Amino acid sequence: MARLIGCVTTSHVPAIGRAIDKGLQEEPYWKPFFDGFKPVHRWLDRARPDVAVVFYNDHGLNFFLDKLPTFAIGAASQYVSADEGWNIPTVAPFTGDPDLSWHIINSVVAADFDITTCQEMVVDHAVCNPMALLWPGCGADGERPWPVRIVPVEINTVQFPLPSAARCYQLGEAVGRAIACYPRDLRVLVMGTGGLSHQLDGERAGFINKEFDREFMASLTADPAWATKYSTVELVEKTGSQGVELIIWLAARAALGGGAREVTASYHIPISNTAAGIMLLEPAS
């Protein structure tokens, strides 16, 4: 049977991709952020996942405001990145796992989720940057290939109405149950990308709520459903219009299920006016 081995949650701000491309990891502005991934790299070397199920939000590359699903799951054999207008280099295609994708899709639809199924799908910085952070040197300039297959799970955080934190948590639980009953011997990592608190425009541009970010991160081990008590509007008030992406972290944490142990965590502000975080969790037992 497939086994969930861990959960990684991380920021995906476009500036990360430019910093990687320009080799800025050791510059004082960036070093605290990139250093937070060193324990994750050591863990990945030991854990060696086969597949990463990536919860993320699309920023207009795959879906636009005229057609924007609440939840979508990729079922493709390959996922490519494309130019988004952020001057981020594209990366090598990601290999999919259609069998696992269809198993998850069928399972979550049976659990009463209305899913958009994507047999063709492109992915943006919300997938590419976290993958490059976890596996540096892979997928670029024809170098080492990506060491895992991926299953993308897209959550709308762009245009209202947004799914509630509670509904995202329920989706994560459903995905986790689907993985746990998949009848193949796979080591599965779940990832949640986005957040933490930030707002890119309007009167609160540059808004960061360090206290709430810290409380939210702590809740992912102590009380993972804690953030579900807040409405979407309340989360925007507390974290900013883009900070609501933390519902993606919540879905990934819910997929891990049960109790969780923190392996490592890091919080750094700011990168590109964004509060940036990284967490690695393992099942408690």
C-alpha cells in the first residue's frame, strides 16, 4: 500500500525563482530563507519519496478569471511550466502519475467533492519554485531530472468566492484517505505551497502579520484544524489578500492525517514583501 511519509509546506513567491536563477542563496537578504531548507534536503535524502502530491494555487497560467475551478486535480503524464511574465526561467517538465491521480480523483468525487479533472495541465511558480527549493539543481538546464513524480491539486485562492478553510481541510483529509488506500507500494510526500501573510496591492500593500503566522504554524502540530474556525474574509483580514493562500498549507496538513511531529520549521521576513515559511512534518507514529 502507499504510505504518506511527510508533509512540506513552503512559500512560493516568484522572487524565489529569480533568486535561484541568479545564484543569490548566500546573499544576506536571502540566506536565512534558503538555509531553512538544509534540514529538509537531508531528510529527503533519507526519505526518498516516489511521488509528491502538490497542493497549490494557479496564478493565471493554467486557469484565468473567466474559468476558475474551486478545486482541480491533474491526471496528466507530464506537466510543463511556461513563461508567466515574472522573468522566471522555465524548468524541465515534471513527470505525472496518472494511475495515482485517477485513484485520488475517483476517491474524492466519491467523497462528494466536485473536482475539475485536468488531463492536460501546465504549472506555474507555485509548483516550480517549491520543487526547486526541495531538490536544488534538478530540472534546470538539462541537469539532473526531477527525482519524484507529481500529482498537482489546485485550490482557488485568487477570485471570490474562495473555498473555506474548513472545506480545504476536508479536501486534504479526502486526498489523504485516497493515498492511504492506494494499492501500490509508494512513498508519498504531500506539499502545500503559498502564504504566509502578505498583500501585494491596495491600502494594505506590504501587510505582514507575524504573530498570526507563528500561531498558524504552531497549530499545524498542536491543533491542525485550528484555522478552520476562521471564515475566508477573516483570514484575509488577518493575513492579507494573498496571505489567504495558507488554506493550501491547511489542505496539505490535513492530508497527512492524525498527529504530526515537526522535523524542522523556519520563518523569515520579508522576501519580496512576503512572510516566508517552511515546515516539514512527519506522521507522529
